[in-house]
Amino acid sequence: MSVLGPVLGLLANALVFGLSWWPFREMQARGLHPLWATALMYGLSFVIISLLHPQWFRHFRTQPLLWWLFIGSGLTNLGFNWAVTLGDVVRVVLLFYTMPAWSVLFAWWLLDERPTRMSILRLLLALAGVALVLKTPDTPWPIPSSATDYLALLGGASFALNNTMLRKLADLPESVRMGAMFSGGTLITAAAAVALLPSGQVALPADMSWWPYALGLALCLLFSNLSLQYGAARLAANTTALVMLSEILFATASSVAMGVSELTARKLFGGLLIVFAAVLATMPTSPKEPP
């Protein structure tokens, strides 16, 4: 079987998510906060899955672990989608892709997969990369220096939780897992937006000038999800994870070309360490040693 089609499908998915920072910023410039935008995008998918599979939510009673998937999906989108509208896109994407480091901890906690030497190496490489990315002339120690950094790291950690729970709940119907993810992405971001209204950090949109961007992004996300399912169903999981790293390339190239990010030597070297840790996570392990 030719792998060209599935690989192109995964690249299409990575391209959409790698460029998603731009419509989110455009919508924010027109008065639609990324939390509202995310709630709208996921709300559409949530409605569709609920119409097609109206009984999916009953599994929450028998599978309480679905709540972790709900939380992981919601916080992933809250952290990443908000962060890319606030700060340097390259920095945000690199911090988000610390996901393999967090996966080691979540797999130990939730899947009872004890860390191996390879997983510890991945963790150390990712942490070293994070330290380099975070270190700036204004920060004497490599710690998060802004709300954007914390949001990006929250997104990466939550993405690891999301993926760990997908493995944990692999026996459940796909509609149930998708329902938990879409509902989490909708309700958590909407609840956060409402909670932040009194502080002025989030405002209600004053007009509808943002709707073409919202509609375009919603259609692109639908296309990218179909592309992901097509590609991931036909390629090995390790290959899928490796191809998906191209999202970093798309986000970096587009943001640097449009002048909203600066690619310094420090960010480049730190990013290479993070990417290398992610690449190691795609490599097959021996049967005696879980990934």
C-alpha cells in the first residue's frame, strides 16, 4: 500500500494546526477572544457528534476516567489557542511540544508504565530544551516569565494527559471519546471565558466582523480532522507522531515570515532538543521496555 496519501493527509492536518495561530489572532483583533473562538469551534463538533450519537454521554457514569479526557482536551485548547494570540508563536509552539516529557509522568501515573532509561533521557532532553527556550536576557533563571509561557506549558501537559487517556480508554467507542474531547473543548473554554468576564481579561464580541475567519477555521479544522483520521488509520503510530512534528516547521516558518516571531540561536537550539526528545518518543521499544 502506498504511504503517500496517508502522509499527505497527516501533513494537511499539521499544516492547518501550524497555521491556526493566524486566524485566532485575526479573530481576536476583531473582538472575538480565543476562548470564545475555541468554544464556538468545538461547540459545532460537539453538536454534530451529539446529534449522530445522542447516547454517548451516558458512558460518563460507567467510565469516570472520561472526565480526565474531558479535562485534558479542554485545557489543551485553552492553553495553546490563547497562548498563540498573546506571545511569540515559535516560543509557544516549542513549549507546547514538551508533551513527550509530560507523557512520561502521566504514563507512570495513569498507565502504570514505569519510566525506562530511554523515557528518562527524553524527559531530560525536553527539559533542557525548555530551559534554553525560556532563558532570556531578562530572566536570570530559566523559568516561565509570562502568562503566555504558563499557558503554553499548560497546553503541552494537558495534551500529554489527553493522549494518555486516549490510550487508557482505547476500548471505548470512538464516538464516546470524541464526545468527551469535543465537550471538554467547548465547556471548559466557555466556562473560563465567562469566569474572566468580570476581570476584563475576556470581553463579549462587539460585532460579527470575525465570522468569516471563524467559518473558515471551522471548515479547515473539520478537513484536518478527517485528514488525521485517514492518515493515522493507515500508518504506524510512530510514523504518525513523527510526521505530526511538521506542525512545528509550519508554525515557525509562517510566524517568522509574517514578522510576529523571531528565531534566535537560543530558541533554535532549545527547539532542536525538544524535537529530538519527541523523535525519540516515536522510536519503537523492546517488548520488555514500555515507551
